Amino acid sequence: TQLLEQSPQFLSIQEGENLTVYCNSSSVFSSLQWYRQEPGEGPVLLVTVVTGGEVKKLKRLTFQFGDARKDSSLHITAAQPGDTGLYLCAGAYGSARQLTFGSGTQLTVLP
Amino acid sequence: ETGVTQTPRHLVMGMTNKKSLKCEQHLGHNAMYWYKQSAKKPLELMFVYNFKEQTENNSVPSRFSPECPNSSHLFLHLHTLQPEDSALYLCASSQVGREATQYFGPGTRLLVL
């Protein structure tokens, strides 16, 4: 069973601060996705990273896939209240490319 | 219609009722999934369909019965559920390939009384 540990579980910060969320595993993944979920809604895809060491930027969000494809991080610069939500990482494995999800990081950005 | 849609968005049912959840994807994908999301637990994969064939059943109780009549539609038939089955049920679809990116619907919030 592939396990993904996400940290921190909860994060409450002031507007304008920077933050990093981590996603770690002992397993190798063929790709890794980051999602953001609002209450009562489904997860919305932010990014997919495929290559070890890959870095992708989405405005103030920077995603990195570890060189060994076992871990990933999400860094948000100058957080805004609109960034509030549940951030989920998911690693793809196996020939069927199924996903295993981390437990999520609940981010609250206070104005 | 775009993306992945799910109906109903909210459902309240008694333990003796029979109901069905519906999912439809408009992305031309060939794989569809049912997940269960409970409070304070990671998303749990329930069922996987590739090209309309069920390829995964993660030890889901038989009171949950999936149906995939074609690559665009997925149903989850519910009967004699328990209160602990109350959760957000999410449908997702993907194009099987290297990236394995899954796209989710908005979910059905289920409450079993």
C-alpha cells in the first residue's frame, strides 16, 4: 500500500505570509498531483508533476517534485484569503495509474 | 456542460431506502472512479472502471453497487446503508496514461439517518 504523509495538517497564517506544504512517501510515484478543495465541493486540480526534480509555477504557487519522485512540496508566496482551502496531494502508481491521496492540509489565510 | 457533473448534490436517506448517485463526464476520458471522503480521513478509493470494465473494488461493502453503462456515465446504487456511510461521495474521470491526472465532480453530500 502506497502511503502519502502530508504536513502540516492545519495551517493558519496572516495575509502576506509565505508557507510551504509537504507531501512525503517511501514509495516512488510516476506522477503527483496537487488539488485544492473548497467545503462541499470536489477537489480542483492545481498541477501535475511528472519528472523528478521538476518545478512548476502557477502565479504565487510553486510546486516541486523530488528528485527520487517520492516527495513533493507546495510553496505559496504572499498568501491571500482566497488561498484558503484544503490542499491535497495525490501520487499515481501502478500500471493503472491509480492515485493515493494524502490526508490534506487545511489552510486558513486571515485578512 | 463541462467537466464532471454529479447528481444529486445532496441526499438524505433512511437506512431502508434505495437510492442512486449519478456521475457524467464530458471530457472524453476512458476511466471513471468513485471515492468516499469522510471527515478527517484521506479520500478513499471505492471503485475504478477502465473502458467500462470494473478493475478495482477496494473491499467496499455490497450495499454499494456501481454501474458503468458507458465510458461517460457512472452510477453508485445504494441500499440498506448505515449512518457511518454518511460522507461526501466524489466521482472522478481520467484518460489512462502517464500523467494519470484525475478530474473530480462536485460530489454528493450523503446523510444516512
